[in-house]
Amino acid sequence: MRLPDRRLPAALVLLALLLLPAPIGAAPALAAPPAASPTADAPSAADAAAGRWDWPLRPRPEVTRLFDLAHPYAAGHRGVDLAAPPGAEVLAPDDGVVHFAGWVVDRPVLSIAHAGGLLSSFEPVETSLRAGDAVARGEAIGTIAAEPVHAPAGGLHLGARLDGAYLDPLALLGAVPKAVLLPLG
């Protein structure tokens, strides 16, 4: 007996893999991003056309804590932490409009609404921007606050949401390893 063919288009499968969080109990090892070439920090026209975000720090930072969300309502880490010293300049990952700039609990937070329902968030970031201000890809949007801190050693926490659902910012930065699909059985 032959089972019906249930293959999905490759693009749909790839999209699902990029948006799904790691399985419960999976603890991916932290790894430094691939070594950057002299031009790796500069966005290419292809990156901009594909809608991929630029890194919010220059040079490309080390990822100190990965995205970890087993369930939308469970404990986890709804973004990535990037190594950077207090006072480091933070850049807009893409064009957008400031959605929020102010204090949340005990730290300064900035969020930007981008095309296609994407929202980026940065903390702790001191900024002079206000809600409604337009920002351009690569434009300075603030500096990392010395205190209080969320990320270790005063680093930057970068979050991303698509239509309200959290997703791994590394997927938007092009830093998620390519998935390898293997045949079944």
C-alpha cells in the first residue's frame, strides 16, 4: 500500500523551520558568529532587498544568550543578547517608525515597527527618539545604557515579533544555520 504524497513546497517548510522555536529541552550551544570578512559588516543590496535585518552593533557582536521559547506563555528568553559595552552605538536593523521609547520596569526600551508586521525591540537603550519618529536602516538610534542591565556585562538585548508572535532575531539577521532536510525512512 502506498501512502499519499504529503510533501509541502520547500519554501513553506523552510519558513516553518525558521519560525519554530527549538524543541523543549533542546539547549543549543552558544557559538561565536562566523568570522567576519572586512565587508561582512556592511549590508549588501541583496540583504536589503530580501528584507534581512542588519546587525544593530558594529562590528558584528558575539551572541551571549540565544533565543529560547518553548511556548509563548512559558518561561524563556524572548530575544538574543549581544555583547557590547555600555555607551556602544545601537543601529536600526531596518527602516521603520519608532513604536515605543521609554522605561519598562527598570530599564530604557526602544521598539521599532517595520514593514510586514515586524517589530524590533532593544534594551537597555538610551535614545532621544520618540514614538512616531522615522528611522532608516543603519541609522544610530541610541546607545547602550550603563545601568540597569538586562544582558550580561551591559550588552544589548534584541527582540523580534511578527504580528505579535515572538521569533528568533537571528533568523532575521541571517545567522541561523541552514536547515538540512533528510529523507524519511
